[in-house]
Amino acid sequence: MPITAIFSTLARRRHPFYSGPAHNNTIQRHINLPSGWTCPPLYDSALFLLPPPPPSIALVNENVVGKITVGRYLLDRLVQLGVTKVFGVPGDFNLGFLDIVEDHESLHWVGNCNELNAAYAADGYARVHTKSVGALVTTFGVGELSAINGIAGAFSENVPIVHIAGVPNTTQLKNKPMLHHTLGDGRFDAYEKAAAQFSIAQAHLLNKSTAAEEIDDLLVKCVTTGRPVYLTLPTDLSFAKIPAVKRLQTPLALETPLNDPEVEKVVVREIIKEIHDADKDAVILVDACAIRHHVVDETAELIKRTGFPVYSAPMGKTAVSETNDRYGGLYVGSLTHEEIRDKVEKAKLIISIGSLKSDFNSGNFTYSVPATNTVELHSTYTQIGYARYPGIGMKRLLPVLTEELAHMKTTAEKIPVARYVPVIPNDGSQVIAQDWFWPRMGKFFRSKDVIVAETGTSSFGILDVPFPDGAIFVSQILWGSIGWTVGSTLGAAMAARDLGLGRTILFVGDGSLQLTVQEISSMIRWGLKPIIFVLNNNGYTIERHLHGWDRKYNDIANWDYTALLSVFQGKPASERTGKTYTVSTRDELSALIDKPEFAAANEIQLVEVMMDKYDAPLALRKQAELSGKTNKYAE
């Protein structure tokens, strides 16, 4: 076999002693390279071995040996950000790039059933893999527009996703012929304009000489802002070679900017003054952006060293361990349990970390906490009362603040914590009512479980259920796109498997499931083992409580939900995986979830839970009442 062919085979098999020039001596020992021959990096696969240069050439041109394709460069940067999965749907303008994705040794292509589900999956992946980003690939026009709702939800809820759209080649983009997937009027930029509304930054690659820099800038913005970004990749640039191998050795500039030290001193001094003026009667309120902007550890240290009581908003659930002695429960404005509401609203000072005061996250804007009694810590600014300090971000501020406040622990620990403990009703009924179901399910949860709750009865019902230490709550409370959880569960389960977390458990209503049910087939395809609880209440119960109590538009067709796992497996019955169940009584449900083999989650399982179509959790009933007053359709 020729020596080049031998090395080509080794490279394709990714032999353990092959990793580029640094291993030339090792390679020479194994395959007897002639003296002077060298091995360039794998990136330029057209050159496996280089003979010694002739006397007229002193050195091999570094720009040849060190070249890498634009597509590979982009993927290597994603890998550096911790990405292991790429979600999406193939289309003729991204197929070449997908070759590079599929051949990448550190990435796994996850083909989805449609682009919307793929966007949801990338979102769920990024929510669980909080130190990474979601990666999504779609095709020009038809594909990217199908994904846009999922991307908008990620933008709304501060979830970082890199959306890569394969587009026509650079000549076609310039000349604008009447291509398929276009609007037929030459407006090739229409989709870019749409994407710009739902992404924090965009890059439209047109020149290979600037591609690496544009990619780097875009990824930095994605990570540092915690928002989606949008990249168009022309077909002819995916395989274009650029001299960027050395550039990959320089890490992306992802460090949180330093706060201005003088302004930070003023801010810390003012916060300390506020706490003293409040007679140290302060509580901490944690919300979504504590998770999204990576201050969970800093927040835990603040609580540990200061001893102040801590509560959470719905979108901040599990940002703080709910087994912490200083954790009291959820504050949702007027929807809050009275004992918790009393402690939060009567505190003389609220230290708010990463707040996101949307309607469903704040009890329809019913926070009863004056701005003058609030210190707000955000990723890019701090607000004390009505005074705002731009550029003083919480990532850098929290450790400084913790040091300054640690001496208050003895006093702070004397502030009582109102801890709400849900009680499982024992009324003798066998009906699986919402008020019984959620506290009963709380006994089923374990440490490190990833618990996904659909918008509606699930997201409202589960809020008051205390989670074990290390459990992760995943829900879309602000954007609230029904059906989101099914795709999101796919991404969340993949991230959980990568990170060595526990079970992935999904709670989804029958109406929501019908929007995105196909992605269960992807879960089966990739060997995931979620437990899926389908709440069968004959339609859109949350909508009934908002409007149209008995309207037909809130009804849906009933499905044979327990047949779904079979439908999505084109195999003989003996080769299928998964189990399905239907439970209609409390005893049936309790008996099932108490079984060790069920709780072990060794295969995908789907449980149909029969419920009354008008029944809803108390928090949802209260929220619907408030929303109904705000959104009256007629006098």
C-alpha cells in the first residue's frame, strides 16, 4: 500500500497516535516515514503527508498546511463552547455543510422531524447544558422560517442558540435568480430581515477572508448576551479553505467584563447602606437570569455566607437548591401562598437577582414591593431604588458583595423563613385531581432529575412542588408556546445524558402533545429514556379558564396515546422498546410510580393520566382570573 494511502486510512479511523505535526515522531515509528517527511493537521485532509521540500523551497507554505474549511472552523468553535449535538433538518442548501457536521469526530447530528421541533430541541439542550449553547441548522427560506417561533422563544427567555442557515452560493446571492425557496421577487434578504427580529446579532458570510473573524464575533455575542444569533452560510463557502488553524488555538473572549472599580465601590456602599437602613431585614429573590447569566454559584455563595432568606420567582425555580434551610418557596405576586407572600412583601428590602417580571412570572404584575425597597442585580446593570448603574454586572458584583455582607450572617439567620410544604389531599376520592396530582408527583422526584413542564396546567401545577437538591426545572413561562416541551425534552435529555444527570421527566397536556408529537420518534431513535406523563383532559384546559369554557375550539380529537411508542417504531413488536400505561385513579398512579422498575427509567415510558377537562391547579385558576380582567373581550 502506498504510504499516503496508509496514512489516509489511519486518519479516517482517527488512530490514537494521529493528531497532527506534534506526533510526527510517533507516526514515523509506526509507519516508517522517510526522513524529512511531515504530517500536517487533519483539517487539510487533502494533504496527509508532505515530502521534504526541494532545495529551492526552504519551508512548506504555512498558509497551505494550516488551512481549514470555513465549515470545519465553525464547528470546531462550537465544540470549544461545549456543543456535542447539532439539531436540524437537511435541505439542499445545507447538505454540504452537513457532510462536515456528520464527519466531525466530536459532534453528533440529530436529525429532527421538522425545523420547529429542532429549534425547541436546541433550546432545551442549552437550558440544561448551561455552560454551552444550542446549535441549529436549517435551510434557506422554508427551513429557517419554520424554526423562527422556536428561536423567538429562546430570544424571549434568554437562551443562547446558534442558528446556521444554509443559503445559495455567493454568486446567486449577488445576482438573485428566481431560485426555489425564494419569494420569486428577488428579495433574497427577506429571511435575514425576519431573523434579525429574533436574534441578538447576525453574520452573513460572503467572503472567506473575513469568515473566521465574523464567526468568532457572532459566537462571543451569543454566549455573553445569552441570546440566539443567526449565521448564513453560502454553499460555496462551507468548503472554502481559510488559514485559520492557528486562530483556533486562541480561545474566544468570553470573560465577563470587569466592572468599573470606582463605580462598583459606590454601588456596594449604597447597597450596604440600604441594608442597614432596612435594619438588615432583607430577603433575596432569585429569577431566571441568575441561571441564564451564570451566577447560580455566586448566588449560592451569597446565601451561604450571609444567611439571608431566599425565595424564587417561577422562572428562577431550581436556581437555588430547594432543600436549602434558608429557602422559603416561590413568590408570584398575588398568586403566592399567604405565609410566603407575607414574608416577602413585609421585608424592608428585596435583593433581586436576575429578575424577569413578565405577567405569568409575577402574578400578572402584582408584585407588592416598592421600587424604593428593592436592589436589582442584572447582567449589565445594577439598580438601587430609582438609581441605575449601567455596566455594573452581577457576575462581578456578587462576589464583592458577598465579602462585604458576610459579617451580617448572625443577624440575617434570625430572620424567619416561611417554607410552604404542599399537602397531599386525603379526601377519599379516587379522581386524579390537579390539587392531588402535583404534590403526589413530588414524592417521585429524585436528585438530578431534569423535570420539563408544558405551558398550562403542568407549568402552574408543578411550581409549588419542592424539588430535590440538584434537580433541574425546565419550562417556558414567558414565551409560552404550547408543544414546546416535546422538542425541548429531546434536547434536554441529550444534555442530561452528556452531563451524567438523572432521569428526564416530561409533563405535557394532550393538546400540547398533538402539536409536536413526532419528536418522540427522535427520542426513540437516539436511545433516550424519558418518562412522559400525558395529562389527558380532552383539550386546552388553560384556554378554557382564560376564555371559551365550553367552546368547541378548545376541544381536540382524542388519540390512542398508549399506541404512540409503537407507531414511532417501524420494527416487529419483539424488537420495540418502551412501555406505556393508562392510569385513571389515584391508586393506579401511586402503584405505578412506586414500582422500582418504573422509577428506574431504563427505557422510554409514556403514562396517560386521565383528568377532568375543567380541572386546573389553583395558581392557574387565579392567573386566569387576573388575565381575564386584563384581556376583557367585551363589557
